Amino acid sequence: MYVLVGFNKDALAALADCCPPGSVIVVEEPDIMTARRVEEHIAANTVVAGFIEAPVQDEHDPRAIVAAVPRPPGVRAVVPMNEYGVVAAAVLAHEWGLPGATVGAALTLRDKLRLRERCAKVPMSQPVFRAVSHQDEVLRFRAEHKGECVLKPSNRQGSLGVQLLGPDDDVDTAWERCVREDAPQRRPQRPLPSRFLVEERLRGVEVSVEALVRNGAMLFTNTTEKEVLSGIRPVETGHTVPADLPASVTGRLEEAMRDLIEAVGFDTGVLHAEWMLVSPHDPYLIECAARLPGDSIDRLIDLAYGGSLLKDLLVLLSGGIPAARALPTRAAAIRFLHAPPGEVVALTGVEAVRALDGVQAVDVSVSVGETVGVVNHSWDRSGSVVTTGPGPREAAATAQTAVEAIGIQVRPVP
């Protein structure tokens, strides 16, 4: 029996192909069960034995989580399936004597400010930062750092509230967005504690490192190159696996990952850490998540290397050692669709793109008649294209060609 903390529709679909019927229990917040129609989604999935409603996002009260989730007979692993399930999964794994991140590491990795404070105590390259509770503190920090800074909440995901501020950006407006912006389908309706931080703005090549870790030692690593929107909102526009980097650079990133694992005391599971290469051999930590990577990066890894990152994670958290992965035999990429704001009046090119060589999947998440807004976070994007190629450049080029061939026509909405 596997206990999955947090609802993840794509992961459940993948598990249906590799796990026996009735071998999974989903644990999720009651509000999110309703908002995301979880019962409806899992009703036809035979792998799901049932669900438990629990306050999994009460990260400040681990005992409430333990009290709400009785240990299922024969449980083999507790798996965090999204960002907001990381702490609860670590708490339950610790309580039940199963492998996991450790509660301390989970709490640190779930709070960007706490992670910054922890890494400041060890030799870890990262931006200068400061906790803030008012827009005046943001103004002062920006003035001290050449008129630029990054403002972000400490405990959200999907670029929610994150803003890159220049000298002319209005801090009062940015602060209001940062404080109030949230994802109601992924967060309970009750108030939860929030903190905010401001950081110096770095520039360079943005990458992430995905790692499978057992007892504090890395068993597998991959480096992903990413692209983001220009402007105030750094929403990700694409990823390529593996990153097209020299071996010396990926080696330096792996060293930094080992330092990070030691700094936070992470034990067993998967990590997805984002880094900025301000110079080829000088990675600065941006943030790190103790869960499978989002944005279909896990799928890109599977396409490039073979195997299943999700299955390997289940093996790890069940106390086993996954089979060693070979070097990638090809590359994979994803590029996201971004419709201009307005009412969608036509979609073109979708079927032609599906027929292109190297295209593995096309997902368009908007439909004719739907109104789309400005892209402020990951859930505002309009779809994606997943591709493969013999190398990173070819996979990325195919993905870019594909998204440019899909037309999302809109008309302005008053």
C-alpha cells in the first residue's frame, strides 16, 4: 500500500499502469478534494483504494496530521505528490518508521526563507536576501541593490506572487500581488501562515538539478535547462533534458547538490533544485523542492533516460534501491503555449503539430469561448508541447517550432 500525500492526477494515471488495484490511498485537504473534484477523478482509477481528508497543509501542526491519518495496514511508502504535501509526507513517514526526507529537511525545503537562512550558515552561494513584512522594507532593499530585487512568498509554488522588480516598478502594487496571490484550487480556504522575502536579482543561465537520494547519497542526477518569460513575472516557458552544458559544469552542479543535501539534512526521496549559473562554474541556489519536479520535467527525464522517475521514487521510499540508470539516449523538451489576453475565438494547427516528427504530446488547455488573462503564474499557461530529438538542441528546436505552429486567436474583452 502506498500513501500519496496531495492529489496529482498525472501521477495517479501513471501508477494505474504499474501498481496493482487497490494499492494507493490519496490524502488531501477537504477543500481541495472539492475544488479539484478529486473523487470524480479517482473514481475510475482501479489503483486507488480510497482517500482520506486531512489537514495536510497545517505544516505548523504535525500532530494534527498524524491524528487525522491512521496508518493503513501493509503501508510500504509515503509519497509527497505535490509541493503542499511535502511536510505531511515527511511527518507520516517519520511517525510510521518509513524512509523519507526527515521532518526537519521537509520544513526547511518548504519555506524559501528558512532555506535561505539555513544555507547562509554554510558555504553555499545564494542571493543576498532579507525577510520583509511591509512594502517599505522592499523599497529599502531595492535601493541598496542598484534599483533591482526579487520579491516572493516563502511557501507557494508555480511562480505565485514572484516578481522581478526594476527601478521603475511600483512596489505598492507588487507587494499587494505578492501578499494576495494564491491558487484556490490548491490551497485550503482557511488562513495559513505566510512569510515573504526579497532577494538580490541575479542574471545567468537558469537550470535545475533533479536527484534521487538514499540515506543522504545521490543515486541519480539530471540537469535541466529552463527558459522563462521576460518581464516582471518569471513564469517558466520551457525545459530541455538534459541541459546542453559541459561536463565540468554539470559536475560542479552535482557538487553543489551534495552540499545542499548535507546542509538541510535530507535523507531519502527526490529533490528538484533550481540554480542560476552566474558564471559557468558558480551556481547560486534559487530554491529547492523535496518532491517530483513539475512542468512535466519527470516525463522529459523518462523520455531521455528511459525508465520511470516516479517508479524509482516508490522503490526508494519503500526502502529499496532503484535500478541504475544509463546515460540518456536522446533528449526531450517541453515548451508552453501562452495565449494573449482575450476571448479565444479559434484554435489552429493542433493536429498538424501532433503529426510532426519528434512530437510526443500536445496539450491545449484553453477552448473556444474561454476568456484567458495575463500569464502571472504557471497555471495561467495555455498548454504545452513535448518533443524528443537526438540531442538537446534538436529537441528544443522541434518544441519551439511546434508551439509557434499552434495558433490561439483571441478577441479583446472589454
